[in-house]
Amino acid sequence: MKKRTAIITGASSGIGRCFAQHLDELGSFEEVIVIARRLDRLQQLSCPCPVRPLAMDLTDRCCYEELQKLFGEEQPDIALLINCSGFGKFCATMDCDLATNLNMLDLNCGALMALCQLAVPYMSAGARIINIASVAALQPVPYINVYAATKAFVLSFSRGLGRELRGSGITVTAVCPFWTKTEFFSRAIDKNREQVVKKYAAMYTPEQVVKRAIKDAKRGRDFSCCGFVARTQGLLAKLLPHSFVMSYWMRQQKLS
């Protein structure tokens, strides 16, 4: 008998951890595989179903071989995949070392794509994929440039994958949070440089983002955005020229 399984990456903190805590709102699962670098955080997770923690650095491609072998041996019924792993840096592209920028691409884009490709063969009708993108995916963002570009990939990839999987009954939802109160900022901000983000138009909690994402995923929507401010900014970014949007961002944050 195949085990009904959920998988959450980036589950050690923030939005990923919050999804684990609210997992029962997305269905019943015999096991949830939680993936992140910090094993101790995974072992402390509060979750309504049995947890299997896997300490992995998803920028290491050897992880994909391990997961492929695990799925091949156990033949799970993967009913849910939530990709939350990712990070950003608040600085000019050229002020960030190449290794960090490449690492951002590998985790935010490569790992997310790989997990989808590994999991889908073990999914059936009714299964869901939830990928965490960002409102930054809707516009170019100077001084958060690489991060915003990776999230544009996530949004585009998720929508395209959802259309490819439409006939299978598997849905894909891209979640585009606005500023969200998580540990993201502790890695994004370089305290030794001038601060890029000086003004936050709004700040949401992981619980707000996750509640909205769960509602939209259950409705089969391909896009989820929490909050009036976030949705308004997303709409304006679609309607206005990107040159204007970038100039407004620069003036708002007092960037030269």
C-alpha cells in the first residue's frame, strides 16, 4: 500500500514551518518529509502528522540522486509538494560575490524545478504543488535584482508546469508573498553596507500568507497573493512601464 506523503522544503523556519503546522488543512497524510539544512529545527517541528526530517543542502545536486533513490525504493503517493527553500540578498548585483549569486540561482530556481520533476511521477489526480515565489516576481527590482529574477522564474515555471499537468489533475499554485516577517531578512541584509530597503509598505505574517495560499491551492488557482497592498502593487506592476516602476522603487528607498 502506497503511503500518502507530503513534502515541504525550507521547513525549518518561516513560511515552510508554518505550512507544516497547518498541514491538516490541505488533507490527511501518513507522513510528511521535511527538508532543510538544520536538522535540529526539523526535529522540533510541530506538525499534525508524522514527520520524517531530511537534513539536506538542496544546492548540492547529490541530494537529487538521494531523493530519486528514496522515491524509487518506497514508491510513495506524493499528494502534496510545497517548495519554500530560498533566500535573497539586498544589494547591487555587482556588490554580491559570484558564488552567492550562483547559490541563489541554484536554490531558488534549480532546487525547486528539480523537486517538481522528481515528485510528479509519484503524483496522481488531486495532488497539489505549491511553489513560493514573491511579489518581486512581477517586476524588476534593482538592488534585489538576482532574487527578484529568480522569483520571476518560479512564477513562470509554476504557471507553465500547471498547464502541462492540467490533464493529469495535478494543480500548481505559485504563491507571491509581499514583505513577510521571517528569518529571510537576517540573511538578506548586510549590516556592513548602506541599507537598501528603508521603507516597507506593509509587513505580513507567515500565517497570513499560508492561510491565503491554502485557500487558493484548494480552489486550484495558479496564483496566490496575500493582502490588499500586495495585490495592488502587483496590479500596478503589470499596468505601468517597468522603467517607471523601477524609478519609483528607487525614489521610495532613497537609492541613487
